[in-house]
Amino acid sequence: MTPHRPLRSLGLGLGLGLALAGLATAALVGCGPSAEPVASPSASPSVSASPEPSGSAEPSPTPEPTRPALAELELSTDGLGLLALGQAPDTDPATRMVAFEEGACVSAEFGIAPGDPGADLWRTDAAYTSSTPAYGPGTAFGVGVDRDSGLVTRIDLYSSDIPTDAGVRIGDSRADVDAAYPDATVYPQSLTDIHVISGANGLLQIEVARNDPMLGDYWGDQVNTVVYIHAVAPELGVFTVAASGNLVGVCGA
């Protein structure tokens, strides 16, 4: 009897078909979309807390203007502190160094009537009282103001409290003056040598005591020392004050 070849062929066909089907399935799986990697959650950035705005600082109060202190003053060819030669004196009560007093020097005894040239006075403020005045009404300086123009024409030092701009004071030696002002012009007078320093706005005049043989030993131990200092407007020129009584800022001078 002849074997059935068709059955074997069928088995081989089924096996082959199954094998091909498996390969096709594997191929389909291999060609499928790959899974996307899952991203790990990143740490959220830390946010630093911004500081609370602080309130703006209160502005410092503007200091009230005041007159210069006695220790701050020095006399030069331009003037003294707020008192400038050739300019009107400051009249603000808070800052003025001198104050005008109309009729302050009126005197029947001395024949000074209201409106007379010597009737009014520019009085030095009490802030400039001197404990050791050499001249004047007890203040460290006096001021002359032209009656017509109202401008400062003269400033005199009455004590050693105030130096010149080069540091010379009443009582200093002749050598001190020569060292401080080597270029000063010297004008010999009968009782003093006037050392004059010229500036654009005035003349600084420092009087050094000298004895006149005709007058004997007038100065004693003051000889060759500074006995007077004043600054004047250029139009007043050079003149001596020491031992003359020609003062400013005082009645009867």
C-alpha cells in the first residue's frame, strides 16, 4: 500500500507556516514604537525671599546759620569773618557780628546831638567779648562803617584773641612779624613802625612799638612788640592808631 505523502507535506507546511508566523510576529514586535523614557521629576528651584524694603532715612536737618565763633576769626586784607572790607555788614540777627544802634552815642556832655557824625554806633556783638582787652570797650575787635555808603571801611583788633591770617597777634615780637610778612612795607612813625600788607580789598597794618629818643622810654617792656593791628579799605591809607585814642566801635573815639 503506498504511504500518504500529502499528509506529510501538510505537516511540513503547517510547521513552516507556524515558523513564518512566529518570525512575522517577532518582526512586528521589534518594529513597534519604543517606550519613551519617563523623565524623573526635577527639583523645583528655590526662591529666596526678597528683603522687605526698609523705609528711607530721614534727611538730616539743615543747621541754622550762626555767627562765626571768636576762635575761628582771623584778620586779613579782605576783612574779618563775615565782615568784608568794602561791603555792607551782615544785619541778620542770627549771624551778624555787629549791630547798628542809632543815637547810641548822643551826649549832651560831649555835645553830640542826634544825626551828628558821632551819634550812631556799630556795636560789636557780645559773643566777641574779650577777657583781656588791650584797647576799646571790652570786645576783641571794633568796626568802622562809612556813614554815607554803609560799607565796612575799617576793622581794629583790641586784644590778642584774634590773630592775623599769618598768625600774628597783639603782643608778638617784631621778629614774629618779620617772619610772617617778610615782604611787608614798613612805615616808621614816632612811636611805632607800621608793617603794611597790601591786598586787593584792603591794607593790613601791624604796629610794632619803637621808642623815639625825643620821647624817652615811652613803651617800657612793650618795645619791639606788636601793640596794634587794624585793616582798612585802600582809600583810608596808612595811619597809626597806637597811643592815639583813634578807635572804632566805641562812643567818643
